[in-house]
Amino acid sequence: MALTTEQRVRRAAVKLFASKGFHGTGIRDLAQEAGISSASLYHYMGTKEELLAGIMRECLERLLAGAREVTDDVVDPRQRLASLVALHVLAHARQPAETRVVDNEVHVLSAATRRRIVKLRDAYEQLWGDAIDDGIRQRSFVTAEPAVTRLALLEMCSGVAHWYSPRGPLGLDRLANHYANLALRMLGSAGQDCPEALARARKAVSTVWGTTL
Amino acid sequence: MALTTEQRVRRAAVKLFASKGFHGTGIRDLAQEAGISSASLYHYMGTKEELLAGIMRECLERLLAGAREVTDDVVDPRQRLASLVALHVLAHARQPAETRVVDNEVHVLSAATRRRIVKLRDAYEQLWGDAIDDGIRQRSFVTAEPAVTRLALLEMCSGVAHWYSPRGPLGLDRLANHYANLALRMLGSAGQDCPEALARARKAVSTVWGTTL
Amino acid sequence: MALTTEQRVRRAAVKLFASKGFHGTGIRDLAQEAGISSASLYHYMGTKEELLAGIMRECLERLLAGAREVTDDVVDPRQRLASLVALHVLAHARQPAETRVVDNEVHVLSAATRRRIVKLRDAYEQLWGDAIDDGIRQRSFVTAEPAVTRLALLEMCSGVAHWYSPRGPLGLDRLANHYANLALRMLGSAGQDCPEALARARKAVSTVWGTTL
Amino acid sequence: MALTTEQRVRRAAVKLFASKGFHGTGIRDLAQEAGISSASLYHYMGTKEELLAGIMRECLERLLAGAREVTDDVVDPRQRLASLVALHVLAHARQPAETRVVDNEVHVLSAATRRRIVKLRDAYEQLWGDAIDDGIRQRSFVTAEPAVTRLALLEMCSGVAHWYSPRGPLGLDRLANHYANLALRMLGSAGQDCPEALARARKAVSTVWGTTL
DNA sequence: CATGAATGAGCCTTCATTCAT
DNA sequence: AATGAATGAAGGCTCATTCAT
């Protein structure tokens, strides 16, 4: 099925905001990439900033929905964390443009919009914090600085969007598995593969992003 | 000692490029932050892009010099890696603005300039790769994907610049120590503190950045 | 009786052109005020300028018809002038939007259209000039500068559209009567009320504008 | 002495705002009329609206200063009113562009700016109201509706800016004198010339506007 | 050394208008 | 009859940069 114009605009924005930055992307660049005139752009978006905010919100909502899906009803913190890591890595490897926009362009947003976006991100990170804290409580995890470790994990996983290429030698599954192992090691937990956690993450990514691409 | 005007310009650029992005920072913003007129700015810089490139090059050269200092004549790969991690983390915690500019604004550079900058970064990352590879060869480190692990380590450590605050509860030394432990864990190496590695990193940071701030 | 869409468009234009000016009113403003889409607007009008010209012409034609009605077959110049003043004042008090558009937006029109509009206005003002000149000839009126006095009278009466409010304490009849007295005084003629002149004006306004509002 | 660029900008704005309206005047029109580029325009003004507000405020302040000058220490209300009329007429005949901008473009201003402008205008009109009220109290003036008469007077006099041409047959003095007579007649006061009132007005106009033009 | 003045190019956004459905 | 979609032109304003003083 062909894309709607609105989708083409959204995709153009994601691509250009990711590669050239929000301020580095002109409205004419967007129009050209979307294949319409710059005036027509405004049938499918509000302001340029609202377009950005929409992209960010959608991406974060998907990530949050996925994270809830992979952690709901899972009791073992190791399983929860492994799933979160795998989900995050898969998302950043499959949707590097969206996720880079989310990570890099927050400073552009107006104060009010930023608050809403940050709230979503905080809810998402809370799930990571819960898994880590539960693991520590249950002595599955050992770390001197849980909060710092959570940040280190998140930054490590987000970084995937900076370098991963689907054309490289590394498949998505092995990538996600490797990161899950790294994460468990960081938390002092034996790094054995946990295929169920990966399967949950794979499924969640498909659910929230579809099988596009 | 008072700053020279050139230093004030450089600092203004670092601060603003880091917080608002290169394209989000106007020449007038720079002038105001530096306390001079926008025309005077051009006595102390070339074009705006050259100013950016200078900042990036200087930061990367310092990082590279520090990395060489902490690894030269150190044979144990664990010591080398711990020092590299500690140096990187200290640098990103102490100079978050510079390092964020280096990490976020590469896409702005012209092809020729970018090549030179990327070369510096590659040389720097090579030192990490060498330590990891040596560690694997000596069976100090165990990891299925050395290249991926190197990238994961770098992203994890660079992320410090995104959130660390000197006004928070965590001191620089404990921060660096924690990250060194995380790194060794990621490489399957027992996470014991290695105070000599930290000391070398601390010294190197002072050498290349001075004791400013 | 419900308004036709064309009437709604016309009224929207009159209201907005009067309050925000022709160039200050966008096609989308008109559409919103009329309750249709901006594309539909073009079923009921030509260009925006033609819409303006239509409004002006209609208003001036009504004014001119009214003026002819109140002066035809009236011999006494004082009666004629009093009626013209009353008609003009009533029209500007009851139709302030239309009359303000006529008075303020002539400069917008193209040369050709402007000529036609100005011709109508000249014909209308001619009736005032005739009454004044006849009055002078008959020694009913005394003024050193008849032409200037005519302009002063017209401006004074048109000004009513700038400030009169039907919600204020002053009724339309007293308003018109007062202005008729002022006019006669300006022409050196005793300022006694002339109820017949007012009645003629009232009737003419109803004839040309209907009893709407 | 040659005009400063700022003065040229101001004059261009006055001329174009008066002839084409604020919204009908583009920033590029202003630049061309002022003989500079549209970017340079912004060295000499804030926003286009601030330029408008500045023009209005200056004109009204001059008018108010002149009105105070011609009424201060004058006891006879007839003299005061005659001076006010003459001043207003001379101002509108000599500075038709400024005064038309003041009269026609108030709707453009933002609420806050409009308040400040309207306050100035109210102070000015208050002087007219005082003269009329005093005259009535002293039985020099007779009018059934003082407030309406004040408005009629003001509109009549402001109208001069719509039609007066210095290239016409009517000199400024005779014009002002005629309007003073009309005004006194409107107030039921014998219309004899009062040369002192005119002299005061002439002098005040020179004081507040200089002898330019 | 420092800066007001200057500008061509470009910014984001809205304009009035047309047309296929 | 009605309107979403579309656009070239233009809107007000800011950009990075130069230069005479």
C-alpha cells in the first residue's frame, strides 16, 4: 500500500532531523524530501516544532508501550531487564532515525512541550529502575550505584542508533542478545542467554512498530 | 588570571553549541555570550564552522593525548582499559560541553574537515580496541563481539556528559571508579577497584585540561 | 428568513473589512466568519478585490438612491441639506461597517475600479454641493468657502460611523436631528428642527436598506 | 542638513502607511522607499508594528503638546476652542500622512500598545471637551449634545487630512480661519475671526513640528 | 582593536487562488 | 454545491559575513 502524504512528511522529517538536526533542516528540505511544495507541507503539519514534538511523542509512546508489554506479568528482574535491554536495542537498531531525534533534539522544544516529552521518557526509564531495584532487593543484581548503572545501561543501549547498520555482519538477534548479556554482567549477574526475554522483545517491537522495514 | 578575548569566544561557543546546537546558535548569541559585538567576533575566529572544528579538534587532541599518556608503558590490558574508561568518564564529567559538541555536531562539518576529525576519533578509539584485543588474547577479557563491546563501552562512557552534575551526590572519583568496574564486568573480568589506573587518569586529565574548574 | 450563503459571505466581508481592513483580512478569515471553506468562498465571489468593490458600489448606490429620494421635488435648500445630513448620519450610524469600508479602503482598488467608485461618490456629493450652492444663491446660507464647507460637512457626518453605538444613550432620531442642526448652523442658518426633513431621511434609509436590524 | 537613515525610514513608513495602509505596505516597500535593503531596515526599527506605534505616539504627543501650548493660560473658552480647531486643522493639513496613520491604523496595534495610544488621544480630546464644557457653563456656547458636538468637531477637522492640498487655491491661514468659524457657529457662537487664536495655533505648530516642509 | 552599518540569502509561515473530486 | 489538496508568490524577519571608520 502506498504511503499517505502525511506519512511521507513524517518520514522525511525523521530522516532529515536525524541526519542534519532540527535547526539544520529547512522547511524546503522537508518539502523536497517529501516530494511536495513547502506550502503544501502545512496541510499535514502544524509548525515545524509541532512536527518534531509529534515524532518524539510517538516514538516514546511506542517505546513505553513495548516496555510495558515485555515487563507486565514478568516476575524475574533479570528477565525484565534483559527484555528491556533487548527491546531498546532492537528499537534503536531498527529505528535509528526516530530514536536519535528523540535523544538529540529535546533542547529544541518549548518548555511546555518539553515537559510532556520528558514525562514520557521518565515513565519509560522508571521501568528500568524498577527492574534494577527489584533485582538488587532479590540479590540477583549487585551494583554500588543503581541509579548510575541505570543511566550507563540506557546510554550504552541508545548508542546503538549511532553506529548499527543492518548491512553489517551482525544480525539483530545476535546484537540484542549481546547487549542483554552485557547488561546482566554490568549488574553482576551471570551472563547466560535468555531466549524468552529476547522473544518477548522481538514480539513487542513488531507490535508497536509493525513489521515495516 | 583573566581570560583572553579569544578564550571567552571559545568558551561561549562551547557552551552554546552544547546547549542549543551549532545551527541553533546564532552569531549574535555567541557575541552576546562573549561580551563583544558580532563584528568583533571575526577578529578571533574564522567562520562559524571553523570555530566549531577548532573546538572539536582541540577536545579530541586532548583526549587522545590523555589516552596515550595513560596507556603508554602499561602492559596489563585491564589496567589500560580501566584507565581509558576513567579518563573518558572524567573528561566527559568535567568537560560536558566540549565533549557533547564533539559527539553531536559532527554532521555539521564539511566533508574535508569531517575526515580530519574522524581520523582523530578513530586513533583514539583504536587505543580502546587495542586494550580490548590484547585482553582477549591474554584471556583477561571474554566477549563474543569485541568490536560491539568497544562501541558499547564508548557510548556508555560518553553518556556521562548527558547527565552528570558536579552538584549531585556523586564525586568524580567514585564515578570514574564505578564506570571502570562496569567496564571490567562487561569484559568478563572480576570487578575489583584498581586505584593506580584511576590515579593515572586523574593525572592525565589535569595534564591535558589543566586544573581549571 | 434565513440568509443565503452569498449574503453571509457579503456580511462577513463587510464586518471584517471594516474592523481589520482589507489587507488585514485573509481569505481564511472570511471563510470562517461565513461558515464555509475558503474554496467554497469562490462560488459566491470573484476575487477578494471584486468582493470589496461590490460592497462599496452597493453601499454607494444605496446612499445615492436615498439622497435622490430625499432631495427630489424638494425646493427649499435648507430642507434638502437637512435631509441629506440626516440620511448620511442615519446610514453611517446604522451601517457603520459598510460605510467605513467605503471611506477607508478606496486606496485598495485598481485604477479602473476606483474610477467607477469615485464617480458614484462624486454624484452623491454633487447633491450636497447643489443644495449648498442653491442655498447661498437664495441667501439662506452664508459661507465664505462653499466647497470647503461641503467637505467639512461630509467628514463630520461620516465620522459618526467611527463612534456611534446603538447601545449608547443617544437615539438615532436625536442624533440625526442634532447633526442637521449643526449643519444648518455651519451654513449660518438658524438651527430650528425640521421634522419633515428627518422623516424623509428615515423613510429613505428604510427604502434603500430595508428595515433590517 | 541631510536626513539620517532613521529619519528616512520613518518618513517612508509614514508615507506608505498613509497611502496604502499598514497591512498594504510590505517590508520590502518600506526598504525601497527608504533607499536601503530590507535587512538594513532592522537596524533602525524594531518590528513593523513598533515602527507604526512610534509614528503614532510621536504624532499624538506633538499634537497634545501643541494643544496644551495653545490653551494654557487662555481663559476665554471661545479662544481656546478656536485655537484647538486651528491647530488641529493646520496639523492635519501640513502633516496629512502622519495624522491619517494615527486616525486609520489604530486597529492594527496590539491591545497593550493600543491602550497607550488611546490614552494619549483621550488626553488630547479632553482639552476639547474642557473648552466646550467651560463655554457652555459661561453661556458662550449653546449645544444640546456637548459630547456629540465634540466628536463632530473632531471628525470634521480631522477630515482635512483627507482632501487638503497645499497646491490648491486655499492657503493654510484661510483654511484654519474658516474651520474656526465653522466650529464657533456649531456651538452657537458668533463666527467672528479671532486672529490671536490663529496666531497661537500657527506658533504651536511650528514649535512642535518645526518649520519643516 | 572594535564596531555600527550594511546586505544577499535564507528562515518559517501565510497569502489568494485553482482544481479534481 | 462543496471542499480537501495543492502551490507560486509573498509575508515579516534573521542569518552569517564584510567593511569603512
